[in-house]
Amino acid sequence: MPAPYRHHRRVEFRDTDAAGIVHFSVFFNYMEEAEHALLRKLDFSVLAQDENGAFSWPRVAVKCDYRSPLRFGDEFDVDVSVAKLGRSSVTYAFRFTLRETVIAEAEIVAVCCRLGAGRPTPIPVPEPLAEKLRGMIIK
Amino acid sequence: MPAPYRHHRRVEFRDTDAAGIVHFSVFFNYMEEAEHALLRKLDFSVLAQDENGAFSWPRVAVKCDYRSPLRFGDEFDVDVSVAKLGRSSVTYAFRFTLRETVIAEAEIVAVCCRLGAGRPTPIPVPEPLAEKLRGMIIK
Amino acid sequence: MPAPYRHHRRVEFRDTDAAGIVHFSVFFNYMEEAEHALLRKLDFSVLAQDENGAFSWPRVAVKCDYRSPLRFGDEFDVDVSVAKLGRSSVTYAFRFTLRETVIAEAEIVAVCCRLGAGRPTPIPVPEPLAEKLRGMIIK
Amino acid sequence: MPAPYRHHRRVEFRDTDAAGIVHFSVFFNYMEEAEHALLRKLDFSVLAQDENGAFSWPRVAVKCDYRSPLRFGDEFDVDVSVAKLGRSSVTYAFRFTLRETVIAEAEIVAVCCRLGAGRPTPIPVPEPLAEKLRGMIIK
């Protein structure tokens, strides 16, 4: 079974709020950083270009379950894996851990889209990337 | 049937990203603003105090489905209603619209918790607030 | 003497940090919101278009002196005036007040620039706007 | 002459705005990250505790001159040095570079303050830290 991609991060001060913990919206920024780090590792950029122009990965659905707070200075891990791969879409699964504790579990569904004037249009995930992502599916 | 609470907002420049649209994480900040505006309208503060100390509303689960992008300068509405009311928890439902278009639909589950050293502990939603929120449940 | 433009704002929860106050970087977002509100009131958009393409207002210098903190829920005012008007540049002066207290004083120097591939190029402030801004110079 | 402390950073997607570049307010978050990394390297925490309670470093003045934009994915350096050391205050100087290009130069004046109810009160910079910071003054 493939191992998830592990992204290591420290909680910076601006990530916190007046409740003394990381604001719940910031977890989605952490996830995006981890996703982009994974794409870089796979030699893909999140803002890519092919012979037909630019394409990128708008999000169509996200969710997060929070189990335990993160605080300023905490060093934690975000494990990214692929939960599902469609023709145009990738469902990433995220698991946040701080030492032995699960902090949060989450999902982002991103759709590969041609950018341009007007609404983004879904296009197939480029095959070289699809192949690598397929190898990261955790059943 | 009760009407949802409507929060009006303009997209500020810092809400956007290099894709030219509002970053998906920012929708959660918009939701929180709308939730807090609703609580103020119901005469409650999100950081409240009773004879036993401070209590607040950590989030345990959130999700959002994105249907259409928001851009700099757009003026949109966030409609908040109560989807479910538990002993300690409130599930808020959010619907973003820009003119006639549905932009996003989302949910936040918040749990009423006593704050202090260590982990927040769930406490019952204060009855006066529970009564008002019950009146906002949309079936 | 011309009156500054007054922008009214409430501190939202995401604006705060674990020190329980508004993060110092957020004051610059408040300033930008006030500047954009002023431009709208003068019938100009911050991302404008003329027959030669798009132009906007990159910042070349900013500063802020902080006198007193802002906290969650505070409702404060940002007064914007024009400190200096150059051929391509506008120096905005900002003054934050909470009830009678001065919270912060700040400046942003923005330069009117043609956008496009490569580095933004300064262009003269469009005369209709320059005229209005000249009327807001506070000596 | 002492070398500045160098902090390496990548531009994340949420740091950008619809102009396609890093939002000017985000530079202050980068500076704070660099300052905190320096304090950690000197074995100090930005939220410290002594026998009289908690103390920290509210900012009283900041400024930044922007020379060139940063874009998504750029990997840049922030060099931190000490420009001035007062009894209670530290003036940090920051220099952002991307490969050979100077991106921005900036300053933050932070004041060592006892926290608690009411306004923060300045206290002397703890001597062990003052000594280390004195060694970083660049004339």
C-alpha cells in the first residue's frame, strides 16, 4: 500500500486567533501547501501551461473534521493521499497529526480546468500526472 | 417557515488570489462573519461569559461546495440558517448568492464549550440562545 | 480645509491573533479597504481599464505607527486623506480611531501603473481622478 | 561585522492576490516569521514567561519599501539584522532578496512588554537576549 506524502509545518503567529489556537480556516491553507508540495515532488506545478493555454485546479468541494487544536509554535505533519481519481477530478485526503495525536482529517476535491475568460472548463487530468496520482490511491 | 439571516458582503482585494478569484479558504471567514453577525442580532456574543467563566464555539466539522467563483468587487449575500440543534452543538447552513447565482453551499458544526486551561469542554447551549436558534431551523 | 474620507469597520475574529488583539499586518488590509472605498466614492475602480489596457496601483512604500491595540468586536474608524500627489503617485494618510482614542497612524504610497507582462510601468494619474484627489490634500 | 540571520521562504498560493503578485501586507507576515525564527535560533520564544508572568513583543512602528514583486512559487530570502537596541525596544531591519534582486527593505520596532489585563507595559529586554541582539547590530 502506498505511503501518503508527508508535509511538515510549524504554526506561525498569524495563523492563530484570539482563542489562542489556529483559526479553523487556516487548515485549508495548510492543506493547499501540502498539496502543492506534493505536486512539486511529482514535477507538476499547480499553475501549469500546455499548448492550449493555462490550466489549474479550482476546488469544488472541501470538508474538515477537527479533533484537537493546534497552537502557536506547534510543529505538525500533514499527510496527503489520493482518495479518488476521476477523469478531471482528484480527491485528496489529508490527515493532520501533532506527535501522536490526530488533529484533523479533511478532503479537497479539485478539478483540472482550462482557465481563460469566463468560467473554468474541466479538462482531463494530464496522463503523466494521472498515472502518478493513481499510484498514491490509498484504499 | 423561518427566513434565514442574510449577511451582505463585498469582496475585498486581499480575499483574492493569483487565479483572480476569491480563495476557497476565505469562504470560511465570510461564513464566520455571517454567523457572528447573526449572534449579535440575537444579542449573543461569540466570546461569552457566565458565572462559571468564558465559553465559546470551537468548530468540529465544516464543509463547502463551490459552484461558481467570486471576484474582486463582487457584492454577494450569505444566508445563514440552523440545520440542526443538539444539546451542545449547532449546525449552521450557509448559502452564498451573487445576484441570481448560487455561489456556494456550506455547513459549520460549532460546539458550545467552556474555555480554560487544557481542552475545551462541551456545555449545553444556553437556553435563551437555544430557543432563538430553534426558531431558525429550516426543515 | 477638506475633511478626510471616513471608513467604518468592525474587527472580525480572523483579524485577531493569539495575543488577543488585531495582528499588526491586518491594519494594512483595513487601510486598503478604506482606500478602495474612497476610490469607489470618487467613481474610480482600483483595477481600471482605459484604451491602452489595464492599470492599477502597486504600493512602493508603507508605514504604520501603532498607539493602542484593537480587539475582537471593536468598531473603529479609518480616516483617509491625501498627504501628497505626484505625477504618478498618491500618498494616502490614514488615522485609526476607536471612540476618542487614536489607535494608529499610517501612510501608503501607491503608484499608478500600466499592468501587463513584465514589470508594471508608472503612468500619470488620470486627470479626472487627480483633480478629485487634489481636493482631498490636507495641509 | 556580524552577518544577518537568513530566513528562506517559498511564496504560497494564499500569499498572492488578483494582481498576480504577493499582497503587500503579507510581507509583514514574512518578516514576523523571520524574526521568530531568529528568536528561536537565539533560544528565546516570542511568547515568553518569567517569574513575573508573560511578556511579549508588541509592534510600535513598521515600514516597508517595495522594489520588485514576488510571485507564486518564488523562493526568496529574508535577511534580518538588528538596526537599534533600546532599553525595552528592538529595531529589526529586513532585506528581501530573490536571486540577485532586492525585493523589499523594511523595519519593525518591537517593544518588550509585560502582558496582562489592560495595556501592555514596557519592561527591559532580558539581558541574555539583549546581549545576543547587541551582537547582531549592523552599523
